[in-house]
Amino acid sequence: MADRITELSLEAVMGERFGRYSKYIIQERALPDIRDGLKPVQRRILYAMDQDSNTYDHPYRKSAKSVGNVMGNFHPHGDSSIYEAMVRLSQDWKVREPLIDMNGNNGSVDNDPAAAMRYTESRLTKLSGEILKDLAQDTVEMVLNFDDTTYEPTVLPSRVPNLFVNGATGISAGYATDIPPHNLKEINQALVYLLDHPDAPLSALMRYVKGPDFPTGGIIQGIDGIKQAYKTGRGRVVVRAKTAVSSLKGGKKKIEVTELPYEVVKSNLVAKIDAIRANKEVAGIIEVRDESDREGMSIVIELAKDASADGILTYLFKKTDLQISYNFNMVAIHDQRPVLVTLKDGLTAFLDFRKEVVRKRSAYDLKKAKARQHIVEGLIRMLSILDEVVATIRSSKNRKDATENLVKEYQFTKEQAEAIVALQLYRLTNTDVTQLEEEHKALAEKIAMLEKILNEEEALHDVIRTELKAITKEYASPRLTEIEEEIQSLVIDTAVTVPDEDVRILVSKNGYAKRSSLRSYKASAAENGLAEDDAVVLNQTANTTQHLLMFTNFGNLIYRPIYELAEYRWKEPGEHFSQALSNWDSQESIIQAYVVAETDSNQAFLLASNDGFIKQSLLKDLVPKSYKKKSATVMKLKTEAARVVTAALVTNQKEALVLAKTGLALRFELADVPVVGARTAGVKAIKLTEGDTVVTVLALAPQDKFLALVTNQGTFKYSLLDDITLGHRANKGLQVLSPRKTVSYEIAAATAVDPNQGALRIETDHLKDFDIQLADHSLASRTSNGQALLDVKSDGQATAIFPLNLKEND
């Protein structure tokens, strides 16, 4: 017993066993043969049904009987997998030319399963007969089945280029295949041309083979993808549904879908479109109905009166399976191994196979014809000496003796003698001589023709060409799939996807944002839901088609289309950005927010940091393509302590005013600030002394006449901007506060003021607001420290000052 145990490493055993298993499923299960285009289970189904005479010219038989024959004799696997393969061969929305004719429920384009095999009946189609036609003439190799009780073919002698006509799909170990169906007439025309022009280039073959021809029709876009696939075996095209827009009563319109992309499940598609309608992902869809019947497919998408049919259709192409990508991966078994098949390789392999089949068939028929000719010659000679032959047979003891006597006395061959002895008496008439001579002549002509086929290449080609043309004439059908040269780009119009609606939006300093309906806002305008230590950065009415830009002190931009903002009741705080953004910092805060109509404009933003750097960047360069999970860097900060203090939208502003904490002010033209990209630090704005920082940078418009500021001591003043003379960037600037020995005055907040803006609001870090009128205060000099306004201990330090009509938009 010990001698029978072999020690092997697990790696060696697993490698060897899995290698054998992989080879089996690659060759014997999942991939089609390049010659007949069939997988083993399909081949066994066709062969078993043919052996059982379950053909198109016989009545249907229960599918269960055919499945049982296949499983018992050739395919020792589960009956369900055999039946599924049989059902697929019968589904005219899966295969271009069905090979099984099934009577009963064989499934549907809605992915409904076929009825159980005990209920359905099936038989081979007429086209399957062409695949099996030459089988009885020793044209293909026959091998023993799994239990050595009978023989089965390794390949069927197909007259149909089934690999391309019906295509294939399958997954095996390390290999997968996706070969699309094609039009039988086109493939056969290409085969005839290739037969006459073996060196034909791909372009010549594509004059006949335009591209795939899916049984479900549809439209293929991308001729370059087809060429690539036919040239290399791999390629990509876009397949879209066939649709039409038409008018309904009352000014409404409808989109009708009459053909679907290949292997798209209709019921799933209808459910997806209806979900888009229910979720209001696109504005204007009233109803989605499946009106398909025996007359054909029809999915009706009813639209509202003012809806954009083209825009909605583009959205549906983009978001549903009304348009899909089809990837060619044409892998088939060739010479016992999987290969990537090009169009010419596949057609050439089929022609080579047909040549082999026709030669073997001709050799078989030649052998039979010569054998019969030999017999006929013996019968003709026998009739010339009929009386002697009859006398010899009558005098013989038995059949064997009679055969031997005929060979001995008249020099007939053994085969001729056996045929004479077996001849029935009624055949011994004068008319039979004529029939035999005619048969001998026909046999001589047939033998000459078969020898010519075997010996002359052109005669062989004539046979194949004739057969291909006969198949085309009998079974050709019009092309179902249209082909368009270019892939149409799909650009979704936001006007279609976003309902045009006015909403109220709020952005807070601590990073909360929300949108609310105007009704909710009006019902509880005083309760914005923010915590006591949070401050409002933006609170205004906006449209859902607009865009929200939020700049943080860390130099980041948070972008949201307004329709994508989370919707909350006005009294709720909203969504915090830490929930959505992976790079949100706990010390980060929103400093400024803007609503803009377009994001691809050349509008500029002025960005400045507290360490004295400044830059301009275009809006279209700031808004990131990917924005949902991370904020985008819009100003690079040089130190960890640096923070962005200004993010101002530049409209008609021509100048910049830099204000430092110690009371320095530098005014220069905005043209001195270069326009640069997003991830840059900018240039020097002002020359700072050690320990000083920039409080803010103001973008000055021509109508701005005053500078209003609040100091750290709670004093307020406003003075003429013209008192600060125009200088150059990166200089020191002028003092706008007077230094004091006992008290240190520093700028806490500042703003530019238009004379028409009479009211200002001051916000403090104690979350108190103070509204003031300029008319209540006198104009101060440039170096004045202002008049006392705030009690710093009780009211807090000023954090912002701004004209009231700029902060609130009611």
C-alpha cells in the first residue's frame, strides 16, 4: 500500500490539476470553435437532435427528450445548462439566425425565463440542416463520447459561417469572448470575394461586411472601432436605441423607442427611465409606457408641453441603457488553442475548413461512386450472358457457392458476384440494361467531376462558391442594424436635468450649507438653525441652475451646483462639509461665498493671504471637474500659519487696497496683479514688517469713495480713499492709523463704501451685530484712529464690516 503513495508538493498538484481544468473549460466549454462557431454543448445539441431526426421537416418533440438525449449520450452536465443553451439558440433577439425552432414560451426580451423543458417543444431549423448536411460523408473527425458507448463529431461540417453570423459570448479561465452577430449575406459575399482574392486587404472585405448586425437592430456608432476590431480582434463601438420624436395632442411630444441595443433587458430599461421620472432627475417626463405587442417593440416616453425632447433624449442616452458600449473581444479555438480572431483570420479559417470538408466529402463520394460503377459494370456484363449466369446460379448449392462459381467461371469480382446473386428476378428485363447503361454514364461523369474537385483548386473553389451563393439565396435577410461613422458626443444640458426654481441658500463660517424652499424660508426666516458660535457668510435667494463657490481660509474652493446642495428646512443647520469632503480640516472655515451663473467664464477672482501674497485667477480655471469628495486648492500657501483673507470676485473693479494689521494701506492698480493658475501662491502684495499681517485686500470700483474701518480698540472711522495715493505693488504703503505710545491701534475689519451705501453692519466675535448710518459720523482724516463705538469687553472685537445690501439679498 505504501508503494502507491506519492509525495507531491501542494503547489505542484494545484498547478497541474488547475492547468488541466483550465484547458478543459477553455477548449470544451466556454469558447467557440473558429470553424463551425459552436461551443461543445451547442454542437452536441445539434448533433443529438439530428441523430434523432428532430429536424425542421419533422414534427416538434418535447425539449426534455432532446435534453435527455444530449445529457445521456454526449454532455454529462446539468440538464438546466443544456436547456439554457438550447433556449438561447432559439431566441431571435439573442442570435441573428436561430438554430433551434422552439414551440412554446422560450423567454422574452424582458428577460423572462423560458417555460420548463417539459412544456416546450423544439426541433432544428432549416439553417441547422446546412450546418449538419455533410456529416454522414466522413467529413469530420469522430471521437468516442464520455462513456465510450458511441461517437460524436469534434466539429460540424458547417456550410454556414456561424462564428460571425450568430457571434458568441463566454467566459473561461483567463479568456473571455464577445463576438457580435453579423449579416449572413454580407459574410458570405466577403467569403466569395476572399476565395477569389486570398490576399485581399481588410478594406476590401469591409466593402461587404459593414459591421455587426444585431438581431435587435439599433444603431452602431464608430466606424473606427469596427475597423480596429476587424483588424486586431478587439475594438469598441457605441450601440444606441432607435428612437423617434413625434407630437401629441395639446402641444405635447413623445419619444418612441422601437429598437434596443443588443442584449439590453427591456423591462429593466423601462424601470430605469421611470425611476428617473419619479426622482425628477430630469424635468419634463410625464409618463413611461411599454406598448410593445406582437407588431413590434414600442417604449413611449411622454413629455410635458415645454420639455426639450432632444435634451431629455441626450440625458437618457447618457444615463440609461438606451446607449451602451459594445466591446469586441473575438476569441475562438483555433488548432486546439484560444486565439484572438481578426475578420480575415476568421473568414480564412472557415474557407480552409470548407475546402477540407469538400475534399473529404468528394473523396467519400468518389469511393462510393467507383464502387457502384464497378457493380454496374458487372451487372451489364451479366445481362449479356444472362442464361449462362442463371444456369450457374441454379446449379449451385447455396448463395456462397453461387458467388464462388460466378467468380471462377466468368471472372466477376467478388463484389460483382455478390451483387448478381442478390439481384431480384424482376430486375432481369431488357429495360434494365438501358437503365444500367444510363447509370454507368452518370457515374462516369460524377467520378470525373469528383476527381476534378480533388485535383484542381479552381474546381474546389467553384463548389464552395456555389454552396455559399445557394446559402445566401435561401437564407439571406435584410440588415437590421444601422451604422453611423462617428460616435456622437453626449453633452447633457443642465436646463433639462435641473428644474428651474428659486430657492434660498445659506452658507456659514463653520462649514454648513443648505438650500431651502422659499416657502420654508419665509415661514421661519429668523431661525436659520446655526449654532450660537457660527456666523452667516452667505444668505440669499438663488436659482437652481446657478452655481455656488465657497472659499476657505486654507486656500481651498468648495464648489456645488445649487441644485446639488442638500435640501433642508430653513430652521435646520444643513449639511456640514466634513461629511462630504475628505480633506476638510477642523480648523478650516468659509471666508467668502458667491453665486455665479456660469463656471466657464473669464471672470477673475482676487485672492490674497495674510502673509502678503496676492494673485488673480480666472473662474474657469478654479472650478474643478471632480468636486463632490474633495475641495480644490485655489491658492497655494507658503507656510502652515498662512491663511487666505480675501477671495473677491472682480467685476468692474480697477484697483486693489491692501490693509495690514498695524495700519498700513497700499493702493495700486489691479493690472499689476498677474492672472495665474489655481495651484499658485501669487506675488508679493505689500512689504510687511516683522510680526505684521494682512487683514484684508479690497477690490476698489470707480464708485467707491470712502474707506470704513473698525479697530481693535472698538473705534470706527471713515475717510476718503483718495487720501491714500496710488502706488505700486510690493511697497510699504501709507499709515491710515496713528501710532500711540500707550494704546496700540490695529485694523480689525475694513470695507470700501459707495456714497449711496449709507448703512453699514459690524459683526463681532461675541456674535453681536451693530448697524450704523454714515450720516451719524463725521468724515475723518487718513491718519485718524476714529471715534469710540464698541465696548470691546462687552461687545467683542469686530470681525467684519460691510454695506448691508451686499450681505443680504432678499
